[in-house]
Amino acid sequence: MRTNANDQHTLAPTPHGTLAEVGRELSTRPYARRGVAARSEPIRVILVDDHHLVLSGLKAVLHGCQDISVVGEADGGHAAVALAARLQPEVIVMDLDMPDGDGLTATRALQTASPNSLVLIVTMSPEHDRLLPVLNAGARGYLCKSAVDRELVEAIRVVAAGEVYVRPAVSQALAKSSAEPPRERDDARARLARLSDREQTVVVLTARGFNGPEIGRQLGITAKTVDTYKQRIEEKLGLAHRTDYVRIALEADLFE
């Protein structure tokens, strides 16, 4: 297992499965019951968001925390990867949707560029929309921006300690949610059956967070051809945004 360069914590395994299964597993983690104490050596953190007001807000929340030190800022995924490779921070607090390199792509790249840096995604999207793709990409935490003022410090401490952070209240809610009813799952799969095999593959890869050029490289086609497939998918199923792709993939159990 990978260990953190500064703390030498062994990373707890990332949970896998459906949202309910992930929620149940995370709700049993020790931090969900009693949190993580501040440590004596500061946690070195990079903040990544394309909105300067958001960056200012994140810094304001962390101001005065003796155990957290903001050592750098970036406004996109590409800049974050380059900065992390140079600074080797412990934790990277990163948005998902940014024009200069999205958070999921950057998270995957960071596993090579700065393997000891742990990614905490902070985004507007609620957990049930994008949690599974984020964890699958290698991130170690997920926090909705609406909870930043209350939970950011705790989330950073938990991730730096080697755990996977999801708000305890959210993980408990996910744990209590039952699996999708067979009818709903069958309906989603019936909708996907209207697509060609290649179109279904584009749905899955988009739901997992890959962008057009990345999908093109995996399939051996151009990004323009990927856009053509997405246009056909929108015409057949009405999927226009990445959250739509994630939702139907979850309903059809494509992340299992």
C-alpha cells in the first residue's frame, strides 16, 4: 500500500461497490464516530479551483488552523499536477469541473506525478451524483461545497491520516438507502439497450470522468467522433450533461 511521505500512514483501502455498499463501509470507519485529532506537524495542502472567490473562501476556512498549511494554489487540473509534482503536498483540495483540466483527469495524473499526494475533491455536486467515479479515479475524499465551512478542516485531517473521507451523515444516509429496485435498474438497462455497443462504451467512460480526447485515445477514434457519438446519445436518451451519464450508469449498475 502507498504510504504518506510525511506521516508514514498506511492508507486504508478505498471502498468499492454500489453507493449503498460504499456508504455502509465508510459509516463503520473510526473517524465517522470520533473524527481525527489535530497533529503537531502541519499538513501541507494545495488548493485548486478556477474561481478565485472560492479559493479565498477555502483559505478563510483554514485560516488559523495550526495543523494545516496552504503551500500553493492552482486554477485548473493541469496547473495542479505541475504544482504538485514540484511541491509534493500531502493533500490536494480540488474542484471537479474546471476549464483548464478537470479534477478527475488531474486526480488520475497525480498518481504518477505526485504519488504521495492525496486528493480531496470539493465540488458543488452532491455525493450521490459523482462519488463513485471520484473514488474510482483515486481520490481519497469527497466534500460538497455547501459543507466546506463546517467540514473542510476535518476532511483534510481524515485524508491526511490515510482514511477515505465522506461526510459521516452522508455515508450513513447512503448506507440506509436500499439498492435500486429491479424495475428501475431494468428500465435503465432497457434505455441503454437502445444504444450501439460503441455508444454504450462512451456512456460508461463519460460517467467515469473521462473527457472527449481521453475517450478517443482509449477507443482509437478522434475527439470529434466522440462528440458525434455523444450527439447520438443525446438524441436517443436525452443525456446532455455528465451528471446525466453518471445517473444512468448508477441506475444500470455499470460501476459494479
